[in-house]
Amino acid sequence: MVNIVLSHDGTVLRIQRTLLLNLSPWFKKALTSDFIEGQSLTLRFPGVPSDVVQTFVYWIFHGTLRWREAVTQGGYFETYGRPQALLARLWMFSEEHLLPELQHAAMCALSEQLSEAFPAVELLLEVYEGTAPDSPLRKLMANEAASGWRNRRPTDSNGNTYGYSREDLDRLSAIAGFTADFATALEMEVAGTITRVLEKRYELGPKEEIEPADHADFCGT
């Protein structure tokens, strides 16, 4: 058995070594090498929130995510915080540990969450500081932030809605890559809106109501 130690309180989750060995090259290397992880069969993920690790463990056993509400499952699974942050961090965890299937599941769930409320400034900062310039997660976040200007508002840690302030935008513009990504996404959003308006008017006539477009699908299905 392998011990996975949670960062927030030292809780230990025990998982069959074979399950982890078959997950990805990262875990195979960690658990079969001469490093301390391989010798002690103990895994720690410094800096990774415990809810991310718990969600990862749940996914190993169930092949799905539980992120809609805080739950306890089998005495070891507990989620904390807002789903958007959890799912974005889960995607970054999956990228680092070479887990493409979990990345896909996290991206699909996050895309669904972002259709309801576009990302808070703190989450955008975290994503841009923790991902590469060509990251699909960056593209998703910038796209949803741009589309949110039309019909949604971001939410803070207390669930309150608000718009991006000048100070928020100054903070975001200081992150390398965000301004260009946001401008590109906003340009595509405006161009897409104009195209949809023209198409709807041609098909339905000027008096018909035009429904807003759905958010972009980043699941790749």
C-alpha cells in the first residue's frame, strides 16, 4: 500500500501501489525509484490543496468527479472551496503528474462551471502563474472572462457577484500573457456575436428574439 499524506492536517490516505503504478509514468517513476517516495511508499504533494488530492483519490476509485457540493465519501473524501478553483487546480495537478484523462474530466467540469459565472481575478492570477503560455487552461479562462462581459459576472469567495474593477484589470495586466489572450478572446467574442446576429436576422427576421450563444466547448468531445 502507498500512503498519500494530505498537506493541511497530515491525514493519510492508503491506496494500492498497483493502482498508482498504472496511472501514469510520473507515479511509476516515483514509486519504483531510489527516491524517498519509492523507498518509503509515501507520497506528499507540497503546495497542493488537500481537496485537490482528495478529488484525485476519489477519481482513481470511481472514474468520475464529485465537485458539485461538499461531500464525504468512504471516510476520506472531502471537498472545500469553490468548484472553479478546485477544478482549475485539479487540471494543473493532472498536467504535472501526467494524467490526461483526469485533465479532460476537470476541463469539462470547469467549462460547465464557467458557463454559470466567469472566473474571479484571484483564480485567473493563479492559473496564469501556474501554467505555460500555450496552456489550454489559460485559453479557457481568457475566453470565458471575455464572454462574461456580455451576460455574466465573476463571483468572490463569499459567492457575491461583481464586475472587474480598474484595480482588478491592472492586476491582471501585470501577468505576462493575459492581456494578449484576453484581447484575442474578446475580439473573437465580438466577431462571433456579430456573425450570430446577422445569421439570426437573416433566418428569423428582425423582430425575432436572439438567444445568447453558449460558452465555448473546451472538452474536445
